[in-house]
Amino acid sequence: MAKVIVIYKKPTDEAKFRQYYEQEHIKLVQQVPYIQKADLNYVTAALNTEESYYLAATIEFESKQRISEALQSPEWAKVTEDAENMMEFLSEPPLVLITE
């Protein structure tokens, strides 16, 4: 199993960010091919850091190869384009990790 993990710091407007993410952005994510599961986890505490984290989104795939294929899809391109819309609520882009 392989994952894309997207970690967002606290947005400048939490309510608007959450509403946009849950009502708009996640719908695009769900259209990406090869996704087995997608979870949203709102951060309640971050240990060993001074950073203020807000959301960790985890997207599971069968393999790293499937992630590569998904990242090249037109559906992922839409997700990436839409991420720009969320930047009005964020002071910096999210951290994106690929794991296996």
C-alpha cells in the first residue's frame, strides 16, 4: 500500500477553508483514479513542534505505481488547479508526502 498525505497548517479562516474543502475540493479528489480510500483527519494536537497544524488528508493507493499513474491523470490536474483556490485561506501551501 502507498499513500499521499497532505498536511495543512492552520488556515487564516478555518470555517471557510473547512467548508470549501469538504464541499468542493474533496469531490475532485474522489474522482482521481486508483484511490482505494481517502480520509480527512482534523488535528487536535501536534507534539514536538511549534507549528499549528490543522488537517491531514490521507489518500491510499494499491502501490506507488498507482500513485504515479493517478498523479498524471486529468482528474489529479483538476485537484491541483483547485488547490490554488484554497490558497486564499492558507498562508502557505500544504506539505505533500508520498509513502509506501
